Amino acid sequence: MTRERTTVVGSTIEINGLSKSFGAVRAVDDLSLTIRPGVVTGFLGPNGAGKTTTLRMLLGLVAADSGSATIDGRPYAELASPAAVVGAALEAASFHPGRTALDHLRVHAPMVGVPDAACSRVLAQVGLADAARRKVGGFSLGMRQRLGLATTLLGDPGVLVLDEPANGLDPEGIVWLRGFLRHLAHEQGRTVLVSSHVLGEVQATVDDVVVIARGRLVHESPLSDLVAMAAAQVRVSTPDTDGFVRLVTEQGWDFSEISGGLLISGASPAQVGAAAHAAHLELHGLAGEGMALEDVFLKLTDPARAQVPA
Ligand SMILES: Nc1ncnc2c1ncn2[C@@H]1O[C@H](COP(=O)(O)OP(=O)(O)OP(=O)(O)O)[C@@H](O)[C@H]1O
Ligand SMILES: [Mg+2]
């Protein structure tokens, strides 16, 4: 009988002062972060930000120049049975096209140190039980992604590290992946770290977000904090733009000038209204409005590029 574990104790991932250069390129630059179990964490950053390099160092595939990356307090190389601790899919895996899904897993099982029965278990977990005896050469991209995930689950690891797992998935595949990853974290207690260069792709999946740009940490919080940052904008219409610029600068709020007024971030409409009233500034309109979450992400990763539209 195969039985799916219902409670898995995930481990904490700790990254401390991690750095790596390739020649003149500082791919990862003094990066420190903590990834906790029981939630899905999105590891976000634009192309070339250093996500894959960080994950490769975490998995002992690339040596760090300095700093440390540990799982449950140990570097990957010192884990007694790594496959039972962490399952990782770093890039679209290549499969032997002539092999069936089951055979692909049977090749991996001895390396991971699990019995044959584990192969059917993980295929069922990813919804490929019916395709177990079909040749992988005929699999769709989404089916291959599922098989890749099944491979990472063979050792029933408490930690899953997935580099851009949503790449190439159709909307239905993304919905499936979302439910699956959340189940692994929330119901089973695993640590799930998922990288992506598009926030929108993982927005509905992740609980926590870590954002890096040019190898450095630029943001780390629950997703809800990022959503709150997106919501905190106030549009002010006024004939006295100069007066408002002085006021907003005094208050230390961020702003941009728009036609007929200002767009202020970091303050609520009530705060802006009260400050305007106290300063006797003429106010024609005051409205709270949201920024697209993707714009917050852009602003974090490339402040120069993120001009708030007027
Ligand atoms: N083996 C390597 N040799 C030289 N430069 C490398 C190597 N690996 C990564 N880099 C460089 O390090 C930087 C970070 O790359 P990395 O692949 O970690 O980014 P990423 O965040 O995963 O990007 P993407 O979203 O495109 O996957 C890039 O400038 C990249 O060109
Ligand atoms: Mg990458």
C-alpha cells in the first residue's frame, strides 16, 4: 500500500551574506533571507537578478564566494540524506523520450534511495497516474512539468525548491500548480520556494515574497504587505501644486506630479486631507487608488523605470 504523508515537517532555509561573482558580474551580492516552512514563498526578481545562482548555491551546485546557505541549519553538502530533505527542479528537466513516466521515476528511485512503490505514489500526487505507462516523448509541456515535480517529490522531502515552475504552463496548468503547491505547504507543512520573474504568475500562489534585483535583497514580506503598498496611493487635485509639493516633502511622503495635482504614496486619503486642512491648502479632489501590484514590483526592482502614470 502507498500512503501519502499528511504531515511533513518542513525545514527553514537560511541565507546569510551570500555573494557570488562571475568575472565582473556580481550575480549575488551580500544576500540574506529566511524562508519558513508551511507557506509558499515567491522568490522574485527580473531576468538576471540572481535567482538561479542563489538556488544553485543553496543546493551546493555552485560554490559561494562568501556567506552561507543552509537548510535546517546545515549546508546542502552536509545533509545526511539530501533527497529526503530537499527536492529541487532548477530547469525544465530533460526526459528520455522513449521512457514511460514510471520508468523515468524508476531510474531515479535508487539514486534517491526510495523503493519502487514511491514512483506510483508521486505520479498519483501530481495527477499523472493514468499516464504512468505512456512514453514521455508524447507528453505535453504541462505533463513534463508535472513529471519534473513528481521527480522532486520522490524522497518525500520537507523542502521543495522550484525554479520558475510555471514556465510554459497554460492557465489551467497554472491553476493546478497553485493548488498543488499550496497543498504541499499549508496542508502538509513543507517549505515551498518558487522562483519567478513575473509577480503576476505567482501572486495567487505565494504567501511570502522575497524580491531581489542585481543580486541584492530589495524586499521581503508577506504578500499582504506588498498588496498594502500597492493600495497606498492618494490622488490629489489642487490648483496649488507647489504648496502640496512643500507639504508632502515636509511629511516625507513619496509623490509624483500629475496633471492638475499629485499622486502621493505612503499616506492614506485621511492623512493627506488632514495635512492639507492644517496647512490651509486648497483641495479640489482627494481619492485613494491602487497601483497595479506589478508596478510595485517594477518600482522595487528598477526604481528608475517605474514612473507612475499621470
Ligand atoms: N555560469 C555563469 N557564468 C557567467 N555568468 C553567469 C553564470 N551564471 C549566471 N551568470 C550571470 O549572473 C547573473 C544572474 O544570473 P541568474 O541566472 O542567477 O539570474 P536569474 O535571476 O535566475 O535570471 P532569469 O530570470 O533570467 O532566470 C546574470 O548576469 C548572469 O548572466
Ligand atoms: Mg533563473
